[in-house]
Amino acid sequence: MWLLKALLAAAASALVLSSTALAGPPPVRAGAYAVENGATGEILAAENESQQRAIASITKLMTVLVTLEHARLDEVVTVPAEVTTIGESTIYLQAGERMSVRDLVEAALIPSANDAADTLAYHVGRGSQARFVTMMNAKARRLGLSDTHFARPDGLDSPGHVSSARDVTKLARVLMRRRFVRGIVRDTSATIAGGRTIYTRNRLLYSYPGLIGVKTGHTSLAGWSEVAAARRNGVTIYATILGSPSEQQRDADLASLLTWGLSQYRSATVVSASGVYARAATGFGRGSVELVAPRQLVRPVRIGRPLVEKVIVPQALDLPVKRGQAVGQVRIYAGARLVGARPLVAARSVSAPGFAGRTGWYIGRTFSNIWGWVT
């Protein structure tokens, strides 16, 4: 039979930490924003996060996601004439020019080239941009992006082309699961087909330590917008701003939000290798065995949030028991989310008694019971 022990970890145990970081998020001048834990999706701070707004070139995150699900990076694409007049941010593609999907994705994400995004849409949509947009919206529904509707693949202002800070952040987190994308969105420049050298529009990549992407956007309707991600000390924080009045304001507010979000976490030893988590009986008078974690577990934990320690161990161990033998587990939870777990092992070996030892134990037990009845 197994026993489960749940203990609310005390602040003194270092599983809960306190800091001035418990102060609220910094002020933001924008139509909407959201700050999330990149691993769990927990919203740390937000304002108007589900409000539908234009998102400009952040749209290209979905364009790239759909492309990567339906095309190989080494596929060669012929540039259609329709994309050569798109304007705004471009890499000046020429009709009939041939370029790999890989290069087009880099151009769509690094300098936010509209002609590259539209070329991908025509290619994956088999000559139809409308068909590709339908694929974008279908993917949005599958991801649960309930505030989102796309009208075009490049993000230029168009009626009904909307998303939200919450949806944009989730989309970025999904796309960033791909190593290829993670490598692109942190690049400040790249060289692609035609001898083109392209440069990022994400100025935070030059100025904010630990930034790992992901995408900027700007139109007259969307204002200055961006979803950004930064990683420090094992924690990844996403911050999204939609509708900032200027590029400078957007960048300053994003930096403040990322710094605040990262400050909400500290690295803590949530499982110790020096503590005894439980004791289990062994029988035959051999005494109990201490159950310990073979090595510590360090995780980033949110400041000011209690953790729950659950210890799962058997009431008794079958002999023999070897030192280091896994016989249980300790799990650490933050609410319903599992933070981490370690096996619990026997701290010492206990041999099984031989026939004479077992017989003697049973005889002694019998006489003890009889004496108890008599007295």
C-alpha cells in the first residue's frame, strides 16, 4: 500500500521567495499588452489582452507556421508577378526569380519582407493567396486563437484582419518550438539568394540582453507593435505590445515588461539531496529505511507563490532493499502544474533474513502476543 503526503512548502524552505519584484508591472503606453511565462503560458500581467486589433507584420508568424507545415525548406519557389508590386517592406523580388523556401522564410522574418511572405502564400496555396489565407484561419482555429482572423499573409492593413495580444503571444510561443525559427528570429542579419544581405527590424536584438526574438510589426492602423521573448536564468518571458504610439515607446515598454517578467522568478532548490523525505518499514524487526532524493532539483520558481510537495512512498518495503534503490517519488507542484520530480531511494541496504532468522522472528512475535494476552 502506498502513502501520499502533501506538504505546503514554507517560505523558510526557499521554495517561496519574497522580493521587491512583487511590485506590479510597469506602466505601458499602448492599446494592449500581455506578459507570459514562455514555458507554461501563465499570464503574468495584461491589459486589453483579448481585444481585437490590427497586428501588422506579426501576421507573418502564422504565414511562416503554415508554410513550414506544408513545404520543405529546400523547395525552390518561382516568384509570381503579383508580389512584385506589393510595396512597403520588401526585398525587391523579381517576377520569375527562383528562391528556396528557407531564404523566403528568413526574408519574411528578419526584414519582414512582404513580397517574401506573399510568395510563400502563393506557393503553399498552389497559386492562390486566398486559399493560403483560408489555411491560416484554419490553423488559428486549431490553435484556439479565438480573437484572430486573417485576411492576407503579409499583415498589411485590411478589413477584418485582426488578432489580440493574447493570441499573438500564443502564436509566437507555438512557432518558437521550432529550432529553425528560433535560430532565425535572433539573427540581426543574414545573406540569402541573389547576394542579398538582409537586416532585422527588431532593434531590441541589439540592445536588450537575453532577447531571443521574435517579430515586429507596424502599419498606420496597427501602430508600433511587437511580440518579444527574452531568456535568462532558465526562464523565458514573452511580452507583446500592440498599438504603441512610436517605435521608441514600444521598445522602451517592451524592455520594461521583459525585465519585470524575468524578475518574477528565482532559481530555487525545490528538492534537496540532504533531507529525509519519508521513512518506510521493512519488517522482521529490521527497522525503517530513510528515503532520500539522490540529487537535488533546481527550478526557476515564481516569487511569492507557494509550492506543494507531494511525497509518494510505500508503507513497507519488501526485503532485501539495496541502498540507492528507487522506492518512491517526491513531486513539486505550483498549483496544478508539475514543477519537477525526483525519485526517492533507500538511504541504506537491508538484507532479507534467512530461514532461521524468519523463524526466530515469528516465534518471538508469537510469544510476545501470548504474553500480551496473559497480561
